[in-house]
Amino acid sequence: MLNWDNPVLNTLTPPAITPAVSPTITTVTPLEQQPNLTAPVSASDKRVLNGQTDINQLAPFKYPWAWNYFLNANKNHWTPLDINMAQDIQDYHHKLSPAERHVYENVLAYLTTSDILAMRNIGLAVMEKMSAPELQIYQARQVYEEALHTWTYQHCIETLGLDQGEIYNRYRVVPEINRKIQIANRRLSAIMRPDMDFNNPDELNTFVISYLFFAAVFEGCWFYNGFSPIFSLQRRGLMKGTAEQLQYIMRDEVMHAGFGIRTIKQIMVENPVTLDPQALREMWDECEAAERDYAHYLLPSPILGYSAADHSEQFRYIANRRAHQLGISEPFPGAQCRLAWLDEQANIRKEKNFFETRVTEYQTGAGLAWT
């Protein structure tokens, strides 16, 4: 079984979070002003931010773990058309209770907008600031995956015959969804400028805390926790096609979170970054409050096997996991795992006849090496 606590276990020892020895960041010299332009790139000269090597030259790698993420991401290749949704149509229209349809529709409504935000964060705000191509190449794949996830939600909406305009507009009119989107928009807006000066400690810290929010909270907690209501239906034999789609998406999202956390730790090794405990506390508290309100909107009353209290406590539990990965203190000491079945449920099971499913699906299910 995959380790969903930290599924991308690298053979390389992750860098420790320690301040850089020198508080001075070297000023970047334009390539045309650098000597020996024909000399091979040295891996030791590469940096995540403010690198001085040729961004177009992939090897030699300084960050082989980033290249391994890219290779593994390509093994989880799928499209929403690979998964049979016929039973979901029957379930949605004839088996789900009104409360369960409310949960299903609003999970989709939240995810449709959120994955577009995640795509814009990586593609427009983060990737262009990376100065090592092995990092950019994985993030280019990540941008594609976010677009694929959006296609998946659209495919579910179309398959079930839902009102597309109404579903997509809920993030504007449902305060509990809108609040989460606005938090993410604010973090994204803070780092959208392409001219951010990472020699400026304030701008560097702004970038790191925003990237940390998207990796550890937005994808690492909100997405991870956000699929759980659909998985709870799947456990009862309902909406299994949608749940299988989300299982593939979860594999992607956990890798996104792991890559982001690893990159943040590397930035902190290479630069004089100190995470402000008060800023972290405010981030966790704001996001936990938004998730709690969202949970109560989704589940004003429990559905069989799932409640708002379960959802909220699971967020706190997963937040502690992400903090451990970052090497920072737990934001919610003592939080309990309320969904003990989630890690097992998130593993894709292959119970289909070989001749009834595509060979690529067996590649995605069996060919992943979580290095």
C-alpha cells in the first residue's frame, strides 16, 4: 500500500531547514555579461531562485529528486474518458438522497474553481521564478495535470447533466466556498509579479509563505481532505466512477504537495529565510476556520458515515502531517484521525477484466514507483 503520509519518499536525504550561513544573496549577472559562456554548466552553481546558470540546460542535475518527480508523474497518465461513469448516472438520479446530492454537487463546485487557481499559481506565479530547468519541467507537468483535473470535473458535470453555469457560479454565491477561493486569490496575487526581487528579504519571505500555502494547505490539506466526502459515498457503493477519477487526481495532488514542500525546504537551505511563527499561526487559523465553515455548509446534518465534525478534525490531522514534512511545529496538537479508512480508500484498486480496460490504466495503477 502506498504511504499517503509522505508518498513521494526519495532515496536522497531531504535537506534540513536551516538558515543560510550568509545573509547576503548574490546579485544575478546577466548571461551576456558572464565569462566562459561556452563552459559546461556546473550543477553546484544551480539554485532554485536567483540562479546564474543557463536555464535552458537541463543536465547535470543539482536536483535529481525534481526529475524523479517528473518521471513518476508521467506514470500516472490517464484521462477522464478512461473511466466508466454509467453507474454514476443511475446513482445520482435514483439512489442519492437530497443531502448526498448537495454534498456531491458542492464538492464539484469547489474543485472546479480551485484547480484553475492551482494551475494559475504554478504556471503564472511560481514556475517562471524557478532558475533550474529540472524544477520547471516537473511544474510544467503539474500545470497540465491541473488542467486535466478541471476537465475531469467538467466531464462529471456533463455526464450527469448538471447545470454547468449554476455549478460553476457557486463559488461566487456560496459564502463558504467563496471564502476559501478568496484566501487563495489573495495569496496568489501577492506573488503574481514577474519582477519580484528575491534579494529583498520581505519579497523572498512573501514568495515562500505563499508557495507554502499552496503546497501544504491548498493542495496538501484542502484538496486531500476535499475528496473525502466522495470517497465516503464510494465506500457505500455509490458514485464509484467519480471516486475513481478522484483517486487518480489525489495521486497527482499529493505529489504536487510533496514537490512544493521539498522545493520550499531547498529554498530555505539556499537563502536566509526564517518562517515567521505568527504568520504561520495566522495562516493555519484562517484556513482551518474556512474549512470548518465549508464542512458545515456541505454537511448541515451528517450523511451515513460522514459528518462536518469528521471533515474538520481530519483537516487538522492532515495539517499536522504537512507541518511534520516541513519540519515546523504542529498547528493543531492532539488532532485525531477521524477517517482511518481514507489512506486505504485513496489507493486505486484494479478489479477490472484486462480486456475491458485500457492498457494505460494498468500502467497508472501498477507502474508507479514513489521515489
